[in-house]
Amino acid sequence: MRLGFATVLLMAVTLLGAVVPAGAQSVGEVFRKVSPSVMVIRARGRDVGVGGVTSFLETGSGVLISADGKVITAAHVVHAMDEITVESLGGETVKARVVASEPAADLSLLQLERVPKGAAPATLADSSKVRVGDQVVVVGAPYGLGHSLSVGWISARWAPNTVYRMMPLAEFFQTDAVINTGNSGGPMFSMGGEVIGIVSHNISKSGGSEGLGFVVTGNTARQLLLAKPSFWSGMDGEILSDRQADILNLPDRRLGYIVKTVAKGSPAELMGLRGGTATAIIAGEALVVGGDIILSVVGIQISTANVPTIRDALNRLRSGDLVKVVILRAGQVLELSGPAP
């Protein structure tokens, strides 16, 4: 029996449509599969402004990646925060603490007080296999609206220290999936339902989503948080410029790291480090002042060039090892010390 051209074409289209890549699922299936792993993160911290020290709330997202309660999120959501709670799909809220953090890749690892009922860990994929043009799913809490779904594509892959120099250790995926405030720290999933990245930020001129979202790759998270966990200090601040260091009379023409905030219960607080209390314009830039200025860490002087060396030295420490810092406080040079976490 001879088949007409239209019939043959219809059969071919039907057969092609039935071919599904291994491990692929519909968007709805992916969402239902992964939602029990996605967490809403609410953190309370302190900021310093013209009115002095004030408290604020930060909302972000995260993903459960182990049965014992480890959650990956973005560092800027939790790194220097005083209190952290995590809310699961079922609405249960549990406390969490930071156990590893790398602001230079915008990544932090939390340990939950307990795993919420019904929560299930997601699988962290090998992100090197992800290609530009792959479809992806992002689940998070934009503007605090928990477990919201957005869908898009991998637009580009950026090597470390190329697209966003404030985070030199992060390899990024660029995506057009919608990313808004509250998505930070949330997972990006492959169509197989595996975590391939952690949402960091978007670039926007309007304040909304413009299709320029940046997601730290899963392999970066695995390396910096799991394989060789990055040291968590619990403090936030910045390295002074040469001009700022001169104006602040740092000794021996040194540079320094001026401490902005110190999280409660963090290694930095246990060491006795103090955060700032006011803001000032110094050498044309706004700085938080009144806190300690760190001159050296574990014997290594503070400078932009020495940051990788200091990071490596801290990451080699074992729990309980003594961490020594030299600081400038109210015109006096002091040495502080405390145990590594």
C-alpha cells in the first residue's frame, strides 16, 4: 500500500516528537520533582547608614543538597547576618547557621538545625556538561513569593574573573530566565531535575528583570563549599585604597580591611572584632567607619594582591586552629585571636 506524502509527513513528525532526550522531563514535571528541595531564606542583619546602625531583613532562596540538612545559597543573603531561618515547601521554618562561605563567588553553605518534614535533597549535577542553548528552570522566592517558577535558556557561560570582577572566583551561566529580588541563592535546574547553578544576581537598568541573569555554576559551588569548604568569618567590609589608608593614618603606609559589620556568634565576633558605627565620605567614597581596621591576617599583610594568599591560608586551617589578626582600633595597634570554625 502506497502512503500519501501528507500521511508520511504526519508519521515522521509524530515519531520525532516522541524522541525525548535522556533524563528530560516537562517543565511541570521538573517543578513538582524539585520543589521539596527549594528553601525560602529569611535573614536578619545590621546595616550602617547616616542614621547609625539599623536592622534589616533579607529574603532569598536556597537548595537542600544533603539528607543531613546542608543548604547552598548566595553569600550576599546570609554571609554577615545575625539570624537565619529557612522555610520549606510545607511552610515549616527552621533555624540555620553558616558553615562555609565565599563572597568572592557569592556562595554560602548553611547547616539546618533539622531537616523540615517533607523536604528532599536535590542532586548537584556536573555543570561542565551544560551547553549554551539548554533549557533551564529556576525556582525561588522573588519578592518573597516562595516556590515561584521561571523558565529560560542558557545564554552564555563566563569564565571566572571575566564578567563580574567583584566575584573573581565565580564561573557564571548567563540566562534569560526571569530573576528578581528574592531569587538570589535559589537553584537553577536542568530539564533532568538536577541543580546546575545557584542564582547570584541580574543586571538591570530599570530595576526589573531584563534577561541578564547570572548564575554561579554548580561545579564552582561544589569546589568552594563541599570539596574544600571556604572559611567563614562572618564579617563584611572592604579593602581601603592607598588614599583612604593615608587619610586614616594607617601605620607604616600599610593598607587595611575596614570592618563594616560582624555577625553575632561568628568567628569574627568570637575573636573580638568590631564593626562600624557611622558613615563618612573619605577620598570621594562612602565608607562605614568606627570599626576595626584589619592590618594583617595569620601574618599576611592586607592588600588586594594578597587576598588569594590570605584566602588559601584560612582555608587550610582546621577547626579549632588559632587565627591571629592585627588591627588598628582607635589609633592603637592590637592583636586579636580566636579559633577557626
